[in-house]
Amino acid sequence: APPELPPAYAVVDEKATTFTIYGTFIHTPSGPAYQLSSFLDACISRLRIRRLRAEEVTRLQLGASNVAFDNATTLYEAHDPPFVANEYYVQGKQSTCLPGVLQLRFGLKRWHVRHIAEQGAVANDILTCGKRGTFSRALMERRNEMEPSEWKDSEGHVLATEVLKMAHGGKMPTIELREGLDQTCREMLLALWVARLWAAFGAGTRK
């Protein structure tokens, strides 16, 4: 069984719904909460996300510019498999994560997420992510990340809305989660959001 994260990791405000990416860190309004293994525009085959330890948050808030990424505490790992276009896989690495594998695929109109609970199991459609309104220019707008995108469940309920916000002289990826989501759902959405942005800016541009 995957190792349990010790209580020292549980520093993320459960009521926080707004998350913004600054470099390799994901912040809530109160400070850094998660860390990425690489920048979003990195042309690599795997990207990981982990929850910061309490002492790491303190160090960063006291002025440290970075902390080492501890692979052993990875929450989710996104993978860009070779020879497959517009298809990515996200897998949980801790017992608090959704079990199995998430397939993130870009179709003609939007991103589709399918959950494969275990090897050989039927893949279930669980989420979509796309721009609000019409999708007539979806392919042209795929990289126009200033336009809001909505994450919806299979019943059409909006679970999260994401956009690039202008801040600190640059474009900062931001996501607003629906209130009341449990930790597993929240961190799954954060991992899929990160994977989607990485696909648009980094992995998806790899030749």
C-alpha cells in the first residue's frame, strides 16, 4: 500500500478554493501549498506534484527561494507517453489519491478525463475541461489560456474554473475550486489542471 503522509504535510487550508501557480509552486491566498517537479513549460516526459511540509512552507515564507523536490512524497505523476498525440496519463502515488490511472485526452472540442480504476478495467468518463460558450474555434483557442476553462463532472456540474490572471508582470495560472470538495477530489483536480497546462505549454510542444 502507498505510504501515508504524516500529519506534518497537512498544511493546506481545507477551505481554500483559489490556487495560483508561481514558478514551481502552487499557492493559496495564505501562501505556498504544493510544489511541482519542473516548470510548466519543461519539455520532459513526466511532471510530479507534491504537498509541501509545514517546515518547508515556513522556510519559503521566510524568504527561501526554493526547496528540494522529494520524489518519495509525490502525490500525482503526469506522464506524456511517446508516439501518442494529445494523450496524457496521471497516476496517484499516495493512499489519499484517487486509485488507478487518469487518462487526459484532448478531443476536437475539449479535454476529456477517463478513470481507469485498475489494470484491465473499463475506463469511465468522469470529467471534461473546455472553454465557456461555443467551441467553434476550440482548436485555434487551445493555447489561448487567457480565456476561462471549466472543469465539469459527467453530469455537467462545474467543479472548477481556471484562467490565466495578469499579476506581477506576467500571466499566472489560477484555478477556483467549488466549495465543499473533499481532499481527494481537490488534489485530483489540481493534478489534472497542472497536467493540462503542462500539456499546453511544455509536454504538448515537445517534438
